[in-house]
Amino acid sequence: SNFSIWELTLFMLIGCLGGLIGAVFNAANEHLTIWRMKHVNHSKARRFMEVIVISLIVSTTSYIMPLLWGRCTPLPTDMQDWTNQEKNLVEDLVPFFCEKGKEYNEVASLIFTDADTAIKQLFHFREAGADHSSTFSSAALFL
């Protein structure tokens, strides 16, 4: 009774898309594994180079994403009714190429903090300001 009948078709469509995406992922993973067995597993040097190349790609991407974001968000200022945990999380926001103490980079704050802090920032921050803007925009979370 909480959903309309037409919404059930939407839920079925989402379920089907999730299944198709999962099937494509499994097929791609199988093809990648077969390719790696044929081309990479022949020597220790190739396996070592694979690790180096993947590490470089991940490191470069992690550094470039906050640069591409390029948007500095003002730090929340009206925090008198915030808990101590929320105030401490504000201190953990990363001012990557932003004015320190006044602004933070949303993407850098999610990438360059440890996983525990990033999860707390995602789930424990409240919407701030008169316009109730959230700490992390949808676009930053998409990246």
C-alpha cells in the first residue's frame, strides 16, 4: 500500500537492469582473466609490470579527479547545534587547492581521507546553511 502499481514496473526495470549489468560485469571479468592468463602470467616480470601500471593508473586518477572537480565549497560556519563528532569531521575536510580554513574540495575530501572518515562524512553530516545545501553534491558523489 506504500507504492502505486505503476511504480512496480519501475522496480522491475531497475532489477532487470541490475541483473544485466551484473551479467556484463561477470562476462568482462571472465574475458579479462582469460586474457591475463594468456598474456601476463608467462613471467614474473610481466606480473610485476602489471602491478606497476595499475598502481600508476589508480594513483594518477585519484590525483586528477579532485583537480578536474576544481570547485571549492565554503566550510560550514553555523555549527553551534552540531555534535562534537560533526565538528571534528569538518576539520577533516581537505582544502585541495582551496583556501585553507575557509573552503574544501568535495572530491578530495572523499578520496584523500581514510575510508572510515569518508563514510562518517557521508552519513553523519547534516545539510547546512539557509538553503540547506548538503556537504557533498550529487556530482561529486558520482565522480
